[in-house]
Amino acid sequence: MEETQNSGDNVKTFVSELISKGKNVKLEVPIAFPFEETRIHEYTLLILSSFGLSEVYAVDLENKLKEFVEQENYKVISDVGETDDETVEQNIKEWEKAFKEETLQFNPPEVVGDDEVFAEAYHSLVHSPMLATLLRKESALNSAIKEMHRLKNSELEALNERQNQEMTAAISMANQNNTTTDVNTLATIHFDEAHLVQTRWESLIENENAKQKREFRDWVVKTYQDYFLEAEEQQNSNSGSSCSGNKRNKKKYSVRFDETLMISYGDEDIKEPHREDSYLEESFTIHLGSQMKQTYNIRLMSCHPMDFLRFKNESSRELSPQRLQMAISLYSSDLSGIVLLTDQETSIYKGVTREIYELTQQTTEFHFERLESQLQDGRPAELKPGDFLVTRHSNLNSAHVVFHLVCNQQSLNRLDINSRHPVILGLRNILKTACLYDITTITIPALLAHEMVDIMNPSWCSRRAELVYKCVKGFMIEMSSWGGSDMKNLQFLAPQDISEDVFNNLASMLPNIFRVSNPLRLSTSSSSHSLQHQSNCAKESPTFRKHIPTMYKLIIAWNRDENYQRKATPAKFWDNLDSHILAGLDTESLGTWLGISKFGKLSLLLNVYGGTTGQVQLPNEQRISRGGLVTGFLRSPPGLSSSTYCNSLCQDPENLDIQREFSGFHLINIDIRDKYYHYNKRTKDPASIGGTYLSNCIDCLGAKPYSMTPRVNTGKFFVFSNSPLERPYIKVVEGQTLFKKIVIKYSQNEVSEDSNLKLKNELLELLRSRKRYWPDSTMQSEAHMKDSGFSGPEVDVMCAINCHSKKAGTRGQNIILVDSDNNVTFHDWTLKLPFTDPDNKEFEENQFTFQLTPPN
């Protein structure tokens, strides 16, 4: 028993009375607590043995000891935790709540708030045929806010001019009277007047913003319910409809856009004052990693951040391609971000923060809080260099997220900063945040400055850019261990006022620091043994090959015939995630007819008139725009072949029935592969170019994908027009002969600037031929006239290669030349509208030259 007494500090005495041999026996046993309840039986036997008692008392003694131990153990636990019954119950509830939250099967569904409902509705509508309606609605509301800002600025300018005149007169009188009292009084009055006008307009605009946001969100949710939910309920209640029919009908349910929303507010003819839109730019595709290589697009630009974030040439009647892209990706896993440098105050009244505040005020923010609210929400008491604040936006171009990186610009301009500088470490944290939150495109100031100052000489710029490039490269290599989304596009923003020579120097540094995707190839002639440099990267081991002359491997001559009233933009490189795509844009359907990707994808689309799809087609207003077939291929992953893409369009008619849901079309998708890619691995025929043709008309090769890839390294000629393949126009047959003659003439010659020019001129002469191939039985068929919209005497205007009528004709022309080194020359001619003389149309010409970076 002595051992038991010394076993703990908290010792209690167990007292029990028993009757043994007619005598009362009092037991007093010290017990240390807490006491293990599993030892009660053992301890009972030990007590009986110590006092020489019979085991007949064991049951009674054990029950008393058990009751005593439970009470004393509870007291010990209560004293340590200072808990009472209510606290215990509270602890039980908290543990139960934590367990339910941790265990998914017990976790109740989260309460969905208004923001989540709106986000779901907006995301669904923006990925439906209601996209154009949604953006026009938003654009019309934005125009109203812009008009209010214009009126405010006009009133303030008029007030300022009047006050200047009054102040000039008052100063003149003060000089005569030798007193400044009247001048000071007038200055106070002027300040109060200007403040009153400013405050009044700010209040009006703020109220209008709140009203627009409320009405727009209500409209989006209601339209979503009308477009999806009510249609689904109606279809489910229709017992005669099949499941597949319900699925298709749901997609075709239509809500019309209210044309009264398309109001001209006066801002459409007034260009906003801003800096020059044109800026220097260089793009690269790089690989990082030694074994598991990752591909990134890198772009260096020279422009002011506000020009980069401002939507260009917008009006309530024009759909901006940039705004379209930002709307589609707003609630996606492909977000865009930009890093802006700010001071420790992050005040909206000075610096670049003031500029972005003024820019965001020009339109209503329908999705998130205002900028000033976001900057204050959760803001720490003190910000240090390297810290950053994050704001979200839906009304900026090229950025859904803005990282406000805190820095001391004066100390940051010093040349002796290194990779451990707080701002550099802040960049690392920003990239990590972007990686974890699905921001796949990010823009970083290349020199850690938005404007040039005196200290920034060429040497300073080179050393600063080298530091930023190398640090960012290291951070990108780290990304593989961070998890989250892969970074796809990295953009460096140089100050707008940087000189062209310095910019070119910064651009030349990128291939040396990052490994660009094109290896260095050195060629040697068997006679002269001279070396010729054919690429711009010095990171790979050189490969020596016998000199192979550069030849043409793809020649395209294209006429676009279209209604003159249909709005479209000329060919150019698109923005943001589609910066690798060169194409025009149909601003009505937001698709395109011809485009090429830097990854080696080329796609062309033509309408088919008089073709037979073999299916009962949907009404015209319910059919899907064909231009999306082209953009779908251009946006597809680099490794996805044209045959795989075309087959995917035909595999699931329950979700996409190309014979019912599209008007007749020819779709030509072309894969431009690496120079030494072996297409046919069995015969080793080096087919570095191939393609797939697809139509939804059964009189066009049976409405299924057809391989256009040559099985041997010889030329193939294809000519398409708006006629079915089995009933070609006469101009198609004759045009193929003329086209083949020109191509054969130049295909045997090595590519040069002179050959490019001559080939372009001869192809352009063919495209502009007005020779009429008439009569043509295909054009005169009833089905053709019904589909094309031309009938009677109008039909014969379409029989020339270059055609025109009062309402439609050749509006665009393209010549695309690709040589065996994957150098592309892209010529684009766009008709200037309106025109007065159909026989003397004027075209705007643009030329693009670049090198493809297709997958191996």
C-alpha cells in the first residue's frame, strides 16, 4: 500500500466499512489520481489481501471502489480543464461540427448565396448562343456610364474655363488696388463650386452604377432561368419527347435580344483620349525542364499598363473581341493577371493605383466590389515592400486579377538590388499565388518600373532585365512543386517610352536566358563546307546536315465572298490566351473563316450551297454558326491532329449533330509539322504537312472525315468553292488548272524574296480574275439558288473567281506561303467599305511574317 501512496501527487483516501467476524472494520486506503479504471478489480484484490479479509467481500468492495474512482477522476479532469457541464456540452457540439465538416458524407450542402447564383448563371449564358446578347446588354449599360463621365468632364471643363477668366480679372483688379483679399475670397468660392460639381456627379454616377449592377444581375439570373431552367421543365413535362430530343431542344431554346438596348449614346463617334495604341512586341515559345519539359509562351511588349488594360474601339453596337475573351474566361480555370507597382499607401489618389481606379470607374463593375473596397478589405495595418494586395475585375482588358505589389520605387531604381530583394521575393509569391488559383497568364514589369527615368541607361536596363528574367525563370521551374494550374503565358511589360534599340536588346536576351523551342541547326555544303545559321537559339547541340534548299510546302490562295453588310475585322493576331492565332473575326457570330496558329494549325471554312445533308435540318435561327468550327481547331491543344479533331465532331450526334445543326460547309484543317517529322512510320515517308477535310453534306465525300495527307513527299492540289464536291462549279475546274500551273512553276525553285513576290503577284492576279464561266448548271439549280440567296439574273454574278453584286461579293483575299523551314508569309487584303464603283474596289493590305513552332 505504501507504493500506492507515493504514486501520485493528487492523493485521495478511500474509506469503507465492513463487518468481519462480527466486528466493524474501517478501511482507509490512499489512492493517487487520476486512477486507471481498468485496474479497479486488481486493486480490490490487493486491498483484501493487505487487510487479511476474505474474498466474499470482493464484490461489495469493488463496487464501492469503482464509484469512488469515477467521482474522483471526474473531479481531477474538471479541475484541470476548469470545465462545467455546459462547457462539456459545448465542447461536444464543437467536436461534432468539426467531424461533420471533415467527413463529407455527414457534411450538409453549403448555402448558395446570390453571388454564386449569379456567377453560375453568367457562366452558363456566356457559353451559350446568348453570348452576343449578353455582351451587347453589358456594352449598352457601359455606354450610359461613359456618357455620364463625358458630361461630367464637359461641365468641369466649362467651369474651369469660366473660373480662369474670373480669376484673371480679379488678379488684374488686385494689382490696381494693391490687395489680395478679393482674390483669396474668389479662390475659395471657385474651390467650393468645383467641389460641389465633382461631388454631385460622383453621387449620380455611383447611384447609376448601383442601379445598373442590380438590374444587370437580376436580368442575367432571369434570362438564365428562361433559357435553361424553364425550358428544361417544359421538356421534362412533355412525355412524348425522348431524352436525346430534350437535350437538343434545351440547347436551342432561344431568347431574343431587345434591340432597344442598342442605343447610340454619343460616345461611339468620340474616341477616348489615350496613349498611342501601337507598341513594340516580340514573342517566343520556350521549353523549361530537363526531363519533364513544360511549354510556355513568352511575350515582351512596350506600352503603358493602362493602355494594356484598356478596351480598344468599343461602342454599344460593336462587340470587342477582347471583351469577348475576358467574358468567356471570367469564371474559368484560365484567368489572366497583371502585376502593378504601388507605394505603401496604395492610395487611389496617386500613382498607377489612381490611374487604374479612374479606368475601372469608366464602366460598371457587375461582378465584384469596387476597387477602393477591395483594397481596404482585409488590408493589414502596415504594408512593407514585397507585400501585395489582390483585386478582382471584370471590366479590364487582359487581366481578371491585379496584383498591387508594394515597393519603394526610389530604392528599387538602384542598380545593386539582387535576387533576395523583397520585391523580387514578392514576385515569387505572386507567381505561386497565380499557380494555386488558376491564373495561367500573367504580365510582369520587365524593369520593375512603369516609366523611364534618367538613371535608366541601356546598361541599367540590360542588367535589370537580366535579373528579372533569371529570377522569373527560376520561379517557373519551381512551379512543378507548387501544384495547381500550369502557367501558359508569361508577358513582360517594358515602359512605353523605352527606346527601340534598348527594347531590341531586351528581346535578344530572352533566347539566351530562356530556352526557346527552335533548336540551332547548322548546315554545311558538300562543296564549300561553309556554315549557315538557320535559327536563333544557341542552347542546343548543333546538328550538321547536307545542305537542303528551302522549298515551298504549302501554298494557299483564298477569296472570301460575303454579304457587304456583315461586320468583320481584318486578320490580326488575337489577344490574351489566343495570342498564337492569326485570323480575322466575324463580329456577328464571333467565329472566323480562315486562320493559322503559331503551333502549326491552319483551318479554312466555306459555305456549301445546294448540298444535301441527308437529315432534316433545324430552322435557320436555331443552327449553330459554322465559324466556331475553325476557332475550335485553332484553339485545340498543339498535339491534337486534324483527323482527331474532325472525328470528334462526328462521334457524338446526341450532343452535336453536324448534319442537323449546321448549314452546309467545307472544313479544311491542316497540320504543319516539324521539318523532320515522319508521318508514315512504316514507309518513313517524310510528310511534314497533312490535313483532313470534313463536310456535313453527303454529296461531299459522304459527310465523313477524309485524309488530305500525302502518302509520299509529292504535291497535292485541292480547290474548293461553295459547290458540293460531286457537282463543282465550272470556275472550280478551270481555276484548279490555272492554280496548278502557277504552283508547279514556282515549286521547283528555292524560296527567296524575289520568288515570294512573283508568286504572290501571279496568285493575286488569279484571285482577281473577272472572267465569267457561264452558264453553270450547278449555280442554276433550285437548291443552289435557295441556299445562296441569289436567283434569276443575279446568279451569274457568282460565276467569276472574283465576283460582285450589289449586296455581296469578294470582300477579302489571302495568300499564305509556308516553306520547308516553317517560315510563314501571310498576305491579307480587306475590302474598304463602303465603295461606290464595284469594278474598282479598294483593298487594305497587311502582311505578317513569322516562324511556326509545331510539335515534333
